[in-house]
Amino acid sequence: MRAQKVDPENVDQKLFELFSELGYDGASMELLAQATGLKKASLYHRFPDGKKGMALQALKIVEAWIQSNIVDLSLNNELKPEAKLSRAIKAVDQLYNGGANNCLLRTLSVGTDAAAFKGTVSGCFELLAEGFTNIAVELGLPPKDAAEKARQINLSIQGSLVLAGATGDRRYFEDTLDRIPALLTS
């Protein structure tokens, strides 16, 4: 039997999408195989730790995304802080498809094996807060206030995604993103 040829980046993206949508418990091996275009045996070959390893790979994608799109952006000395903030907000909007997508950090923080992901999930939230804190400090807030505002941003984004998902009303998410600039400049 010939080995399946599938782009590893596509596999990673499909894992990310499925775990974001269904969470750990909802993403069965059958669904993961269908989504990635791989047979279950091929998935186990790529991920010897099974479904847990696949979920951790999806979390690595989010962690790298946050590092690149929020933290690294916040440290870019070639951009003004207002431009950094605008780009960070646009990136968050794109990641969550205007509030239509679930947050992988939330979906993997509940369920059967949530404890296995807790450290990485917490680390991702800390990275988000770090990036927004850096931007807020550049915008003129004292570091302690900037850190508190960044925590509020995490809370607001997550809460608005839950409400948008539960009600189908994306305005919760849109309004949250719209309020971030005022939050960081007050």
C-alpha cells in the first residue's frame, strides 16, 4: 500500500479547525481522519501520543500565531503603537473569523483531558496579555495598569466569543474589538 501524501501544514490546519470547532471530546479519531485526509493509522504514525498529541499540535499552532501576530508585533520598533494595536486587533478578528469561530484555547480547556493542556493554554493567554501589555505601555499606560487592561482584553475577547457562539450574534465580538483602543488609552 502506498503512503498517503498530505501536506503537513494542511494536516495541522485541519486539526486546529476541528479541535476549535468540536473541542477535545467532540473530535473523534474518525472525524480527525476525515478532516485531515489521513487514515487513522497514518495519524497515529504522525502523532504517537494519539489524539492528545494532535491537540497539543493544534495548541502549538495557536501559540506560534500569538507569538508572531501579537507579541512580535508588539515589539516591532518600526511601527507606531497605534499601528501595532490596529494590526493586533485585525489579527484577532481574522483568527476568530469576526466572532464566528470558537477559540481553541477555550475548547481545549474543558473536557476529558483538559488538565493535559492547561499549561499550554495558560501560556497562550499569558502571551496574549504580554503583547497587549507591551502595546499599552507604548501608548502611555503605566506597566501595572497596562497589564490589568491586557487581562481585561483576554476576558472580554473570550466572553464575547462565548456569547457570539451561544446567541449567533457576532456583535458581541465586534463590539469588544471596537472597545479595545479606548480601553488601552484611558
